[in-house]
Amino acid sequence: MLTQGSIERNLVEVRQRVEQAAVRSNRDPRTVRLLAVSKTQPHTCLEAAYQVGQRAFAENRVQEWLEKVAYLPNDCEWHLIGRLQTNKVKYLDSRISLIHSLDRFSLLETLNEQGERRGIIWNTLVQVNIARDSAKAGLMPEEVSDFLNSVVDYPNVHVQGFMTIGALEASPMETQGFFRQLRALRDSLYSQKWPGVDLYQLSMGMSRDFEQAIEEGATLVRVGHQIFGDRG
Ligand SMILES: *Cc1c(COP(=O)(O)O)cnc(C)c1O
């Protein structure tokens, strides 16, 4: 577990790298949001990041999120990453601002059903398995258009864009290629107007590759160990 000072220093450094990557690719740095991936970290580490202005956090387990959210001030913004089991949806609420891992019909159905019952519209990203990695979740790129067609029938689920995870085995150049493909997929579907769908967001890039992701158009980068140190 890192000290408050180290988390502070790491955050300052990552923020600088985010900004430099944006500037290098002729983008307004304000169009890239840094999400601090705080999974497995104790709430004290999130509080340390909060002290230096971090507000957007990403967690991957519903139970863990519920435990931590109680400790943090209520102006935090919570993102859910990682596979979401349908039987966990009932524990979510409107404090979750974005679900990054909409990756199958059954989850779409459950989210809509729970949203309808409780008066919540879920903001989501469709997770795309752009690397066609059999170990990874996500729709295949060619499935995405049909999936978005059906989102229209589920009014309590909105889609704001796409999320992907680079393949673990890929070289930096391959990874950059995957990010570029996701951006191209987004651009090819952007002009189609589906109600409840706006494909502005691209959630891609983690500690090892967030700069490449920004060069390829990421609007949300998910950085964990570069901020909080290794996960126990
Ligand atoms: C854990 C995780 C991250 C952060 O990974 P780091 O390598 O620690 O930056 C980002 N995205 C997803 C989906 C994750 O599960």
C-alpha cells in the first residue's frame, strides 16, 4: 500500500503524461478524463487521491464498490469496469455514472428491467473485443451494429460509446493498432442515429498503454497501478 505522498506524486505524474499525450496528438487535454482504477485498494488510498483533486474512480466488483463508496465524499464519480454478473445489477444504483462493460444481451435485459423498476437510466459503454482475444469479454466488432439496433428497445439503458482492453500479449504497436480499430469502428457508426445511443466516449488505455490510447482518441483512460502501486 502506498503512502499518501506517493499516490500524490504518481497522480501528478500521470496527469502530466495524459496532458502531454493529448497535446502531442493535437487534442484538447480537457477531452481526456483520467479514471483512477482503485480496485483492491483500501478506501484510505482513494481518500489520498481525493485529497489531490481526483474525483473519478473505477471499480470492478460491485460488493467492493459498495463498501468503499460509504467512505468517500458524495461528489465522487464512480465507474464500473470489469465483467458484471446479472445477479449483481440489483446492488447498483444511480451513484454509478458509467458502466464500461455492457458485453451481452442478458446484461442489457437485466439492466433495463432493473432500471425500469427503480426509475434509473444506466449510462453504459459497449465492450468490444477488438483484439479477438478468446480470454477477453466483449462483442466482436461485427456484432456491434446489431447490438446497438436492439439497445433502442431498452429505454432504461443508454450507450455512450465503446470500451476495450488491449490484449495482454500484444506488442505496443499491435495495441496501438487495436485502439485505432476501435476508433474506426466508432467513427463508422457515429453518424447513425439510434435513440439512446451517442458514441462519443472511447474508454481505452491502462497503465501500460494510456498514452497510445490517447493518441488514438481515447476520452477515458483507466489507470490503476501507475497511481496506486501494485495490487496485493
Ligand atoms: C484493472 C483494470 C485496469 C487498470 O489496470 P492497470 O494496469 O493497473 O492500470 C483498467 N481497465 C480494466 C478493465 C481493469 O480491469
